Amino acid sequence: MGYSLTDPQIWASLLTLTALEIVLGIDNVIFISIVADRLPPRKRDNARRLGLALALVVRLILLASVAWIVGLTKPIFQIWDHSVSYRDILLICGGLFLLAKGTTEIHHAVEGDDDPNRKSRGSLTYTAALTQIVVLDIVFSFDSIITAVGMTRLLGVMYAAVIISMILMLVASGPIAAFIRRHPTVKMLALSFLILIGVALVADGLQFHIPKGYLYFAVAFSVAVEALNVAAAKRKRRQP
């Protein structure tokens, strides 16, 4: 069935879905920024842009396979009273990866490299960084695509929302990465968010749904407190 661009419902769906895609994609931008920051300075911007471009390609490919995505939610086997689907397995694996990555990065930031024979901070290779980014892009994309399918059945609207949100995130990724780099406490907070998201993904994969509102409130409250801390630190530095 066709649809008209003058239909206000189309534009309402596009705006709402774009906003949701941006919210769901913020954690992806944070993860990409943190992974890219482990690379040598001259490679960081390129890795961040390429990571977001790959995220866009992955989401567009998955959108073209909506029927397959929906099929991943069908149970494939059962453990006691719980049915397990491919989506559950992907969410659990992705969540565990986020937990491991967040914990490792926090340890690296707090403890540093005690072994003098270990390579420095830029020891992560470009290929390894992109591999980590692509793996998490796929995990984050499933949540994004399932949300999009639940909101509208118009493939054109879904494509437009994903492309617009990715362009906006690409523009914002540079300032976000620079801000995280300048403020170590913000980076620690961002890594804590990754662990929180990892817990939520594992819980979702185990069919224990944590309402997104609780997660967003925790994130928003933490960001507000950290913003006050950053403002207070700036004011203190300006004092004679």
C-alpha cells in the first residue's frame, strides 16, 4: 500500500523514530569513542567515522531483512520454563562482551599498565578496534531494528530515520569523543553506562525485562550530577 509525503502521520512517525534511534544510538557512539581512543591519535577520527559508517550499513542491511530479524525472536529451544531464541543468545553474548569491555577499560584507566613490557595505550590495532565496533554495532542494531518495526511498517520511514540519526550522531561524535577525552571522570561515567547497558542486555536475553525508563532515569541523573561537578571544577579553576 502506498503512502503520501503530505500525510502528517508519516512525518510524526519519522520524527518519533529518529528521536528513538538517536537515544538508542548514544551508547553506540560512546562505545565507539572509547574504543577509538585506544588507537594512536592520527587514527582515532578515521576509526570513529568508519565505525559509525559501518553501523549505518549494518542497520540498513538488517532493515532490508526485517522478516529474518523478526524470525530471530522465535524460540529455538527451551530451558525449564524459558524459551530461548537467537535474539536472546545475541543479547546475552553482546551484554557479556560489554561487561568485559567496560570492566577492562575501567581497570586500564584506574590501574594503568603495570607491566613495562606491555604496549602503551595505543596498543589496540586498527583491525581489532573495527572488529569490536562492528560486533557491538550488530548487537545494538537488533534492539534498534526491533523498536523500528514495532513503531511502523513503512520501510522508507525506517530507512530515513536510521540515516538521519546516524548523520546527526556522526556530527556529534567528534565533540563527544573530545569531551570524554578531556574529562576522565566523564569517561569513567561513560564506561559505567556501558556496564549498565551490558547488564540490561544480559537481563533482556534471560527474559528479565528492565524497563528502559529506569535505565534512562539513572543515566540522566548521573549525567546531571556529573555536569554539576564539571561546572564546579571549571569555576574553581577560574578563581584566583
